[in-house]
Amino acid sequence: MKVRVLGCSGAISRGCRTTSFLVDDDILIDAGTGVGDLSLSEMAAVNHVLLTHSHLDHITSLPLMLDAVAKRRLAVGALPVQVHALPATIAALRTHIFNNLIWPDFAALPSADTPLMRFVPFDTGDLLRVGGRQIEVLPAVHTVPAVGFAVKGAEDHWVFSGDSVTDPAFWRRINQLPVAALVIETAFSDRDKDLAQRSQHLAPSTLAEALDFIEPHHRFPIYITHTKPAETLQIMEEIQGFDGTPRWAGDRRHDIRWLSAGQSFEV
């Protein structure tokens, strides 16, 4: 299984695309602006979209992608694109995006019997079978209902936290899984720690507290995502600072790396 990073920034700027990952060639995890770097043929091959939550930086390319590939998919009689999400996320998309005011309702076009898109609800804790892949829905805590995902490869899991503050339930599950890599958000520097807390994102100091939940025997690379472009260097320096300085006897360094668009994982 291959996971390709299309976008991993917390906002847009030249060279910065918001969150989206392509699993093999037919599954999107989140649909931020990074989707726009796919070709029409690549977008037309996407049969499933899994959304962590309803915020714009994670869903903005979904309506645009559906519009771009509509003729191609309808011409070959392709099945509707399956959009998998929490019921609250689906309700937000129906009310605020696919409402025939902001964008056409592709769940009813070209007809209710043969739509371009179909919503598929899931709940936290569900074990999904999506296009032959096994994907577990992980708990998350954010300002809107949210989840993370664990995508099973041949043996290990590629794990994405989604947008979330520290959630002990998330870490309990991570400690039970064979993890090939963890992608975790750190949206703000500690200079804006209060803002991070209000918006329920991590900052370097709260990331440090979260990583303390990892059991000592559990070792895997940790990739930082969702940094704000204006603060990326500051966030990187602060993370390097806490991870390079033991805070108590027995404290250990983590294998922390920085995610960038274009990277890929073989799991």
C-alpha cells in the first residue's frame, strides 16, 4: 500500500497545500487544496473520500474535484464517489456546501437514482473495508466532531491523527497497533499556545505531553503536519528543543520528522 502526501499545511501559501493524502490511486483521506495537484485522470480514479471533519482546509477540493471529473465518470458509468464521514460532517456538507447555493448537490445529480456522489456515514471505532483496504476510525477531539484514521498495510498501520488535542483514547488505541508511521498535527507555535488550546490544536509543548502517552517499547517515526506557513520554522525549532532536552530521568527522544507534499509511504 502506498500513501502519497498531496498537502499537509495548515493554510495556503506558495508551495503550501492543505491536508490531503492519496492511498494507492483510489482513496483520498481528506480533500484539502493538495487535491488540485492531481491530474484529471488521477482525480477520476478516486472512488472513495474519507473525511476527518468538516473544516474548510480539509474539504475544500471535494466539490471542485467532483465537478472536474463528472463527465469522465458519468461517461463510463462509474459508481458514485463514496464520501465516508461522521454523520455530523455529512450534515455540515449537505447544509453548507452541497446545497445548490454554494455548490450543486452532487448527491442528487444528475439524478437521485444515479448520483455522482454518495455519503456513507461511519462512527468512531468503526473498522471499515474501503476498496479492499482496512481503515479504522480513531477518536479525536476538535472544535467540531472529528476523527483520525489508521490505514492497515501488509502488516503495520499508517496512522493520521486528524486535527485534535490530546485524547487518551487515541493513544490507548495507538499503543495496541503495529504502527509504521504516525502523522500528527502541530498547528501553532508555543507563542500562540492559548490560541491553539482555544481552537483545539496542538502546539509543541502540548505535542510533547501527547507523545508521553506512547509506551516505551513502541517505536515508530512521527511526522509533523498542519503547521501554519508563517510559523513552520518556529514550530520546528520548538519541537527540536523539547525533544532534544530530557525532561526527567528516563525521558527519551522520539524519531520526529517533518512532512512535506510529495512524500510517500510504503506500508
